Amino acid sequence: MNIKEIIKIIKEYHNPYPSDIFSWDNHEKLNFDRGRFNKHCFQIVENMRQDIINLIEEKCELKKS
């Protein structure tokens, strides 16, 4: 797999998180602390990283077959 194929996989990655999860026009009170928000953001990146790795591994396996 070359770098262009890897970049294509990353660009085509579907973001599973809603764009409006913390929208400005939502007036409901949020009830969580910085630690929980930090963990949430950290998990988003970790989940995305694992999804991209899985996609690359799948593409490599398909080419071997």
C-alpha cells in the first residue's frame, strides 16, 4: 500500500460523531467536569485512530488475497 492510498482511506473516513454534539444554540445545561470532557475527547481520537488502522489493515489484506 502506498502513501496515496493511505491518504485516500483517511480522507474517506466517515466521522461517526455528530457535528452538533456541543452546539452553540443548545441552551440545555451541561453537567460534566473537565476530566470527563477530556476523557471524551481522548476517546474520540483513540476510536478514530483504531478505525483508520483497521481500515488500512483490511485494505492490505484484500490486496494480498
